[in-house]
Amino acid sequence: MMGYALCMTEGFFLPQQQRSRETLARLITATLATLEEHGLEGATISRIASVAKIAPASVYRRFRDRNALYRVALLDMLEGSADQDSVSEHSGEQTLEAQVHRMVSLTLQQYRLRPGLMRALTRFIDSDSDEEFRTRALRSISTNYERFADRLLAYRGQILNSDPHKAVIFALLTMGTVIEVRALEQVSMWNELTRLSDEDFVTEVTRNFLGYLGYSG
């Protein structure tokens, strides 16, 4: 888990003692688990405190309100995932096609593993009034996209688009948007009209991605 000094947001009181930091770590884990199970509205302080095995009053000694707790927990998740990139740089694929297929597959898996949490994250970024949180959250997500882009641009010779960097970024954003809708929205045209298995969906998204890049594999 990242250093909490980097995680400070409005309404959060940084713990000084080791025992308090351990309690905070449990609280953040409990917050993410409760958001996954109950969503933004259902992830109440009492539920989160119960999962963390602490009293609700202990939560309010650290956080001014529930939104402050959400901010710290979600930033911890986002900035931690940016440091622990799940798409291995040493995966051994030798072609752009193999790299893209792996990236699409892993991105879909991430959404499938924690759809409630991903849905809560998206909604909270859209609705929260704390501009510093929004800026940091979007910066963290952007950093992951740029890392993915850098990895794919190692195969620049297989990309025929006249502006490879712009094409890769656009293709990544399109991929992310399509996967988000498919995985998080129960009622959508992607689910209504395509009716593909996840395996076939990954294949089609990969083909679309490569087509936009002008892949010459």
C-alpha cells in the first residue's frame, strides 16, 4: 500500500502511530470491498467499519465524512495500480497483435473481477466536488494509458497510421470505453446487439484496435 502522506485529501487526518496506520490500512481495504459489494450509496460508514472491525467513531476520527474516506481509498487503489502494472513488460509476445490481444484481455478481466468497485469509481470521479481528487484520479488513469501506449509503440514498425502515438492513444481510449460499457452497463447496445462471449469479444476488440492502427503483421 502506498504512503499515506501521498494520499492526503481534504477531510483526511493522517495517522502518526503505527497502530493507527495499520487500522487505516484495514479501513481502506474494507472500503474498497464494501464499494464492490454495495456501491456508492450502500457503502455506509457503519458497514465499512463493521468489515474493518472498528467502531464507526474511529472512522470519523480519521475522516471528516464518507466522501473523504472514498477519496483516500480510491486514490490508494489507482495510484497503487499505476505502480504495479498488470500488463507485464516481459510477457514474451513478439508481435503487436499479441500485445494488443493480451492488453484487451487483461483490461476486461480487471473489470470483470471488480465491476461494483469500477462502477463506483467511475461515478465518484464524475460526481465528487473535490477538484484535487478528480485531477489526481484522472492523472493516475492517464499514466496507465501512457504506459500502455509506450509499450505498444515499441512495435512502431508494424503501425501504418501516419501518427502512431495519436493512433495508439485513440485506440486505447476506444478499447477502454467499449470494455467499460460492456462490463458495467447491464443495459447497453454492446450487450444487446453483439451477444458475444468474452473470448469472442476480446478477439473483435483486438481486430478493431489493430485495424485502426493499420497493423501490418
